[in-house]
Amino acid sequence: VSGDGGGGDVPAGVPDDVVVLDGSEVDVQALDNTFRAQNVQVRPGTAVIRTNVGRNEHDVLPVEGDAWGVEVADFQPGDEYQHRFDRPGVYDYFCSIHGTTTAGMIGTVVVADD
């Protein structure tokens, strides 16, 4: 995680509209063609639970690597997927059915101590 160059503790690549969530578990909904909240910040060790509450099938794929994520077969309407983020960083993800790595159904998990 690198700084923003402005003397703050904001990691590079953090979206302007990030929502800071507290708790050992936080919820992100996959609803139709969006993630709600789209961009979240959590503390290390937090489990991000994604629930498909819409009518469409989805997947959740990391933009970089393959250490986490869920395929379409396991994320149908009503399904839940969770991943515990232990290391600080900026983790971008997307649904390959309704977006690309940079547009459409995309989201970011920021893991930071503050």
C-alpha cells in the first residue's frame, strides 16, 4: 500500500466515494447490475459478505490474481459468498457477466487500519 503523496494515510487507488464500515463482518449486496455499497473500507481481519439479492446470476472476480472470488455456479440469486481480508491493500473486483475490470459492475475493498 502506497501513500497518496499528500502526507496522508490514504492508499493509492482508493475511490472518492469509499464507505467506511465497522465490524468483524460487513455486507455488500449484488443487486441486479450493481454492488451496494460499491466501494468499502474495512479493517484488517474483516469478512466481507456478498449476497446476491437480485434476480440475476453474478460472479465476483478480483481484478488481480485469483486468491479469492466466486464463480457464477456458486453465486446465483439468494447465494452468499464471503472472504476475510487480512492484509492492508486496495482490492478491486468485478462481475464478468455485467462488467469489465474497469467499468460496469465493479467494486473495491480497501483494507486499512484507519
